[in-house]
Amino acid sequence: MVHSNLGVGADSGPIEFKHLEHRVAELRSEYQTATPWPHLVLDDFLRGDVAARGAATFPRLDTLRLRLARLLEARAHEWLVDSHDPAIASIFEALQGERFTAFLKAITGISDLAPDRQFVGAGLHQGARGSYLHVHADHNTHPDDPTCFRRVNVLLYLNDRWERNWNGDLELWDRTAGGCCKRIEPKFNRCAILLVDDTAFHGYGPLRVPHNGTRKAIASYYYSNSPAAGQSSEPHPTTLPALGGESFISVFAHGIRRKILHRIEKTFRM
């Protein structure tokens, strides 16, 4: 049963499970009926003291391991989460733990969902003024195992100060990449749970944060042994649609850059 692990374990961990597990049926419906495609937004996700500590100890931008300056993503990220403050490590441990994974199974209906413990593309994400994430749909399989399909993204925002005019809202676009249908503001201690398939397009535009500010997020990704209904069974890279005002050449160049970034990241991990 998908629900067998729900409610098991102490409530002293980082995640506020007591606010989630008694609402599983409601949250399942909210996730599965959301538009433009399944997703869920949860506020006050972590215990307040853990969220505050995580924000306060989030590593500086210049210390993160991989900097993707002015390429597709124009941001930095770090996957060696245990090398930072214990609060950060505890958050990742909770996100990849059995209890939270059971919660994700319950709301998504994916019975064999499992976290990626290699943190491919995941970890600590951070971007400064001018950074962005091109609208895209994620690659469908794990780079080390083409039989594992990426099905769910979890994004946790640790921005202790955020203003709407900083332009960092996560944009959820329609299935044709014709336009943005929903914006998710990266508020402090907000968690976004997102479906992954071949037309779940998302991204955000160039940040207008102050010169000494950044957009901070924690990302954890989850895989299944079977593809989603809207997901190819043949491995494919990140899908980059042509947006308004973009040429085919521009999109092609973004695709080449994405492949380069994947190779760079794999090299860093070896």
C-alpha cells in the first residue's frame, strides 16, 4: 500500500509532516488536477528553525562547485551536500528519506518512486543578478541508467527575503510551450513538487535581484522504473522549445550548451 509509511517516525525532523500527512487525500487531488500540468505548492514546509538555519548557512555563490555562467542555466550548483552546514545535510536527508518519499508516492500515485542519491542536476542551486533558466522540459531518463525515468522534481526555496519585481518566479508553461500559465514565487520555506514529462515546460527569466543578492533553492529529483503517460520510453535530452522571438539557431545553440553542461557535470563527479 502506498500509504503504509505515512505517519511513521518522529515529528522532530526538518519537514513539518504533521501539516502534510493528514491532508494527503486533499493534496493528492490538488496535485493531480493542477494546471497547466500536475504540481503542488506547499508553504511552511520545513520547521521554522531548520528553514532559518538553512537560509543562514546556505553557501556563498562563489563557493559552489559548478558555475554555469551565461550558458543555458546561468547559475551555480553544488551536489556534495554533506560538505556544508549540518542543517543543509539534514534537509537533504529528509527529502530523500522513506517518509517523504512515501508522501510523494501517495500524492503522485507512482508506487515505485525513488530519490536520485547521486544528485544528478540536483543539490544546491543559486543564481545572481542576470541569471536565468531557459524554459524547457527535463530529460526523461537517468544519465547512468536509461531504464530509470525522471518523474518528479522537488524544489525548496530558502530566500529569506524576496520581492516580486526581482523576476525569479518559477514559470509553468502550457503543453505546447505557447506561454506561461502559472507563476510560483520563490518565497522563503516554500516547496514546489512538479511532474516531469516531455511537455512539462518550466523555467524563469533573468533575475533582477540586488547586486549582493541571489535566488537560493534546494532541488531533489525522483525516478521510477516506468515512464509517465506523456513521457517517451527512449532516452532524450532536455527539450528546448522555440519561444517568442527566438530563432531555431538560438534554440539549437541552447541544446548544444546543455549537452556540454551535462558532460562537464559528469566529469566533475568522476
